[in-house]
Amino acid sequence: MSRAFVNEERFEQAGGKELVERPISEHPNYVTPSGALELQTLEESLVAELNRLKLTADDTFAKDKVAEIERDLRYVRARLDSAILVDPTKQSHETVLFGATIEVEDGAGAQHTFHIVGEDEADASINKVSWVSPLAKSLLGQKVGDTVTWQRPAGNINLEILDIHYQS
């Protein structure tokens, strides 16, 4: 099978085009302490992998991989340089702010927990939502007992805020 069908980015690179840079968000880069640590750890692992691959750079695959890692390293370093560290323990526990963990109840009585984090930290599979997401935007600034409307493509859901806390 042609490599063009396996990985479009590599095909573009092999065809003489430069590897596409990862887009940087136009939003302020707020990060929690754990998010900053994740970015630093990622930078360290990318540097280690880059150093290892440069030893085998004669291999075409290794050259392609080096270019990808260098691109990812530029992205991570840009995110680290622009990081605005927010200490959740210093936030008001009365209001939903960046770094909050919020427990809510939907109209059907089901309870959900969400953690508002930076864009690079967001992971829906573990209920970490970006502070610029529609869900976070509906929750930010609200208090326990407030009801918000989460506007979703699948239909709006009303959520009552049951608890707000901040992890140390």
C-alpha cells in the first residue's frame, strides 16, 4: 500500500511540502498546576525520543518521525511559554471558576462531575472540560443552587449545580 494512504501528513512531507504546524489557540493559556506538570513531562519525553531517533536518522521513517516530534516540541514549548498558571486553591469556593470541580444534576436526576481545566488538559473521557467549551462557559461564574443551560448540538440540557470544590 502506498504511504500516501497510510498517513497524509507524511505524504505531504515526502512530497516536498513542509509538515503542517499544530495550531495554537487564540485564547489565554490558563493551566492548572497538574496541567503545567503534564506539559513539562511531555516536553521531556519528546526531547528524549528526539535524541534517541536522531541516532538513527539515516532511516527514512526516523527522519519523518524526527520532523513530527520537532513540530510537536515547538507546540509544547509555545504552550509552556504562554502558560498562565492558576492555583485552584486560591479561587473562591463560592463560585465556579477555572480549576473548579463541579457536581451537577440534570433534569432526569442523573448526577455528573466536571473539572474545568486548560485547553491542553481537557479530556472528555475523564470529565475534564476546557474552560472555553460550551459546558464550561455555561458554568463559569455560577454558584451552588444555580441552574444553567448547557447548549449542545444534540439538544440543550439544564444542569443544577450541587457542589463546587477545588482540588489542591
